[in-house]
Amino acid sequence: MSRIPTLNLEHATEITRPLLEGVQKKIGFLPNVFQTLAHAPAVLSSYMQQSATLGKTSLSATEKEAIFLATSQVNGCDYCLAAHTMFAGKAGLSTQDILAARQGHLNAYATLARQITESRGHLSAEQIEAARAAGITDAKLIEVIAHVASQTLTNYLNNVALTDIDFPAIVA
């Protein structure tokens, strides 16, 4: 049971209602994580703006999902693992790819995200060189860091709140 109750559209403020309605329209339902974020309108708004902006990075949908899955695995967020397992499947990742991404093995982006999350950003020179050797430019490195940071917000929120998972169950 969630430690922070969700706020449905009927109880949303003038600030959060249009944001929540936009999420509902885009995804097809209103995930509990957004209804939890709605308790803090400025944080919900900031998260939505950041997500929209990060959606414009040079990373592909599968690279982003690999980052989200690796980060969520390290942070132990079952909610985000369930959500991004679904989104990764829609982006074209197979069940095997999703499991590899969670462990940081799918591609250089998953590896880098896992390393950043595990080390809290304290990468070794060898890790950075390996990322560069795999084709990750400085610009992409910064984009990966931004995606890890954004994902960590929702990971921590869901871990603290024990947000009820409203996505399909994840593969073990």
C-alpha cells in the first residue's frame, strides 16, 4: 500500500489538472507516479518540463529506455522497472534486451547509466574512455547523466512513497 496517496483529477489543482490530463492523453491512462507527483505542483511541472526537454536529446528511444532500465534496476525501483519494461517493449526492445539493459549489458548506454548510478557519478578514467571508445561523445555523456538524474527522481519518489504499481508485471 502506498505511503503517499495519489491525487486523482477531481482533486487536482488548477496547475496540476492540465498536466495530468496531458499525461493521461499521451499514455492512455494516468499512472500513479504522476498522481503522486501532483502533491507538489512545482515538482510535477518541473518533471514534465524536464521530460519534454530530454525527449529532444540525440539519444534514440531504445537508448533512453536502456538508461531508464539500468538506472531503475540499480536504484531498486520496481515501479519504474514495470513502467519502462512496457515502454521499452513499445520502443522495440525484446524481453532479452530488457533484461540485459537492466543489468547494464545491452549497450554502452545501459553500461554507462549503471556505472553512473552505482558510483553516484564518480566514474573512473577507464569507464569514461570505454564509453568514448563505444562512440559516446561528450554531448551524449551529458545527455546520459541528465536522463539518469531525471530517472533517479522518480525512482526515489516511488521507493519512498511505495507507489502502487499500475503497469504490467515485470519479467524477472
